Amino acid sequence: MNQILEAAVEVERVVRTARFPFCFIGGVAVQRWGQPRMTADIDLTVITGFGTEDRYVDVLLASLRGRVADARSFALRHRTLLLVASNGVHIDVSLGAMPFEERSVKRASLFKISDSDSITTCSAEDLVVYKAFAGRDKDWGDICSKRQTRRRMRRVRRLATVVDYSEPRNATRSAFSCLVKLIANRSS
């Protein structure tokens, strides 16, 4: 098993032991749903809600080392906890609270990475949304990999809503249509 997946297993154990709702997103989830590529870190969302983030941050910092000076204050200010696994792999924990993040965690499922280990990753369709939102070239590359685009688009089309921030249904459909067009344009 490579260092990234070893670190993901470590994080999985810490977060599961704490009974926090979570899922891996980013490059680790791409290993499951997309064209595998090198990734340098681990990204995950832990659902903290608003106003209780400090409890989650404190539990995670008790098991994993912070990556920046005063990681706790940084996390509470920026809603991202920067950690380091015991093997040195960087971990970015998004302190989730939005409805899309909550639904993404509920839809997450186990991904078997070895005979004895599994990790919890977001669904393929949620990964597309996370990647489109990040919007970096490598994210669009992940979304538009020729091998996976048709399958992903079928899954994305099945989503009833892409993001629901209490917007009217028309606005959500419009955002979904724009996402589908962006992916189609980048795939061609």
C-alpha cells in the first residue's frame, strides 16, 4: 500500500473512533472513481455544523499533528484543519456544514483498498461537484478524463440537485445545467 493510502487508513481510524460523519474527497476519491493519478495529500470533509467546530478540531488534534503554527486557531478561522499523518502525508480537513456536504457524507461508501482496509469516499457524482467547485486545471482533468466522462455524466444527471443552499428549484436546475455544459465542453 502506498503512503497516501496508509495515511488515509490512519485518518479513517481516528475519525471513525471519534464517530464523526465524514468522507474522503479529492485525490484519494479519484483513486476510486476516476483515472488514478499521483496525489500529494489527503482531503476529507468532516461534518461539524456551525458553532461546534472547536470540539471536532480538538479531537483531531489530539490524534494527529497540526501542520501550521496554531493549527486550531487557523482551522476555526478558515474552516480547514491542516494536519500531518504519522508518515508525514499532509491532510486537509474541511469543516463541513453546508447541506451539500451533509448529503455527500450520507451518500459516501466504503472503498476496499486492501484485504484488511477500507476507506470512506464520496460518491462519484459528489466528487464531480467537489472538483468543479475547486476549479483547478487538475480538477477539470479529473472530471474530464476520457475513460470516465460518460459514466460520470450519467451519474451526475441522476442527481436531483447539485447544491441546495435554500435556492429556488429553478436556480438549482440552472446551476446543474451549467455544470453539465462545462463538463461537456472540457471533455471535447
